[in-house]
Amino acid sequence: MSESSLRELGMDLIEERQFERALAVFAEAVRRVPADHRSRMMASRCLAELGERERAVTSYHATAEGLLRRDYLLSAMAACKLGLDLAPNERRLKETLIRVHSRAVRSAPGRAVVPPPLPPETLYDGKVETDLMGLAGEELSNRAIEVLAAPDPGGSADPNSRPPLPLFADLDREAFIDLVGRMAWRRVRPEEVVSREGEPADHLYVLVAGKAEVTRQMEGEARTLGFLGGGSIFGEIALLTGAPPTATVSAVSDTEVFEIRREHLNAVAKSHPAVPQVLADFAQQRMARNLMATSPMFQMMPESERGALLQRFTFRALQGNEKVLVEGEHSPGLFLVLAGELVVQKEDPAGGTVTLGVLREGDVAGEISLLTGLRASATVVATRKTAAAFLERNAFHALVQAFPHIRTYLEQLSDRRLKQIGEALRPAEIIDADELVLEPEAA
């Protein structure tokens, strides 16, 4: 039976909650192929389900060491996380996490090189000749741990490389270990939705392994925007701004994700106050990259110049109901929506207000007042927490002078918006004065 067939059989047995038989299958898969880390993870789970907590922790630790050796840092974190769920104070797992963190940050610019501690010695060599699928009970447990506790002997990472560990590598070591201990690990089945478009969410997700599809509802149907692989992060903007996700993320294959909730971050921040700023900086960088890729104002520029243009802006976190422009007042500068939503409103001469439109990711506000020198023709207010890039008035004029094509784009946008304002306030029907005279009723 092949390695993949053994895994499929083991997963079926877990579904049937036959954990002893599943342990035999997964441990046999590892005996044959020590680098089969997925089977190692599942065998560790079986040991835990069978009440063999100490052996499960040992197995998770060996799995993490093998994954770290091959630079699969997120998967190594997952193995440590599952082990810590069983034994929160387990020293071996925390030491491995320290080495995972050191592996990712030691080559980062501006950070001191701190060599990680040497991996611990193991009492097991994994040399078991018996087919474990024929064993049961204590004999199975004893032979299985001999296989599972022996780290994968293969794999050798490039000591000069810096494998990616998005977001986590920006945390200090203690905050990193604290967060790993609190966040959740989750296995997602094919076609299962991880995050749904439009639904409130306060989760940040890190895709550990597998593949996910990103779709968005357009003209009544779901359209594919792209696919995510291991190391992808999503949900951070919704977590920070409170805005619902703008797309749906669903698993394409068996997928593993870390799930970081707002409550996890708040708990970590009590001991590590720098964590919220690290997350905010990370999200700002992501939003900036998205903006440069999607905003028409940036797309008309060479990619090599977009970063320098964005550096002219400052980040603004807007609260719900906060006004960025007030009708009748001069605009303080140009606003670019990074995430969230702004609504454009104008006072109606007949009374009340008229909603002229909604501004979302990539849209701009304030350009009419800045270009004409006149007071703002409408009020723009955030409907909820919104992230925006802001360019103050003097910097705006320097920008359009340096980049005439941006001025042309904004002037054309301004003309279209002024026409929309005029059309929105135009009476739907012209009534002749004579029609307002009431005829007396016939007797």
C-alpha cells in the first residue's frame, strides 16, 4: 500500500473514531517514509485521543523538529501549537518555537544574529522492523513511539536563507511564543468556507498548508479572483477596521490554517504592548501594496515609481461617523481609501441630504476642492472603521505639479463627479405653476 493510500485509510479510520487502528496505519506510514510529516501529525493526534498525552507531546515535538530542519516553519509552528495545547508548559516545544523564530528573523535587516540552540538529543533512532499495522494495545503504542519520536533524518536547510514567516517574524520572541500558545489551529476540508464575503469577522487567518480559492460576488455570480498557498495571510484588514471581508476564501484541498482572533491579540497585548502596532504596520504594508496594484492613480505610473509616490502619504485610521470632508469647508487634503467605506452626501435644497455615492478601496476623496480652490461641494463621512492614505494640501499641489498625468486623471474624475452631483439634485419633473392652482369642486 502506497504512502498516500495509507494516509487515506488512516483519515477514514479517524472519521470512524477508530484511533488505535488509525495510529497503527499512520505510524506504519512514518516507519516506511520518515519524512511523511502529515502522517506524523495525525499519529500524534491519535496518541492524544487514546489518552497517551506524554507520548503525543513527544511525537509532536519530533514532528516539529523535522519540519524545522526542512524550513517548513509554519508547519513546525503548527506541530508545536498542537503539542502545547496538551502541555502548555512543555519546555521542549517552547525551545523549538524559539528556534523557529530565530530561524526567520536572524537575517532580517537591523537585527542581531542570534544563533539558535542546538536541537535536543533523542532516545529513539526509529529503527523498527515490525509492520505496525499488525500490532495493537501496549505493544503498538511502544513500537509506534519508537518510530514517531525519532526526528526525520533527512533535509538540510540553507543556513544563509531566510525562510518566510509572515507577521510572526516581526514579533519579539516572547510575544511570538505567547501568541502561538493562544491562537487556534484548524483543519479545513475541500470546498469548506474559511471566511465569507460580507459577513462580520474578527479573525486573521494564516494558511499553513494546502490551497484556497478567493472569490467575489459579481453580477450575481461568484468569480474567482485568485488562489492562496502556504504562508498566505488574509482577514487582517477586516480585523483592524471592522469592515466585513470583501471576498470569500474556500479550501480547494485539505488545508490547515492558524486562526487568530481579536481576543487572542488583546490578551497578548496586555503583556506585550507593541503587538497591536506590529499588526497595524503589517496591515498597512499589505493595504499599500493592494492600493498600488488596484488604484487607477497608481496604475498609470511605472511600478518602479509607485513606492516613492505612496511614501508621500500618511496613514489615517478613521472611526465610524468621522467626517473627512465637510460641505462648505476647504478640503484638508486628498484621501485614498485603503479599506472600509466612505459615503458622499450633499444637502438637498428641498431639505434633508442626498447620498451621492459610496467610496471603497482605491477610491479618492477631496480632489474637487483641492483642484478648484473652492470649498467642498459635499460631505464625506466614514460609515465604519476605515483605513485611508492621506496627502495634505501642500503636498498634494507638489504631487500634481511633479506628475501632470495624475493631475489630468484627477481633473477628469472631478468633472465626472460634479456632473453626478448636478444630476442627483436635478428635479425629476418640472411642474408648471398653473398646475398648482386647485380647481373648485363641482357642486
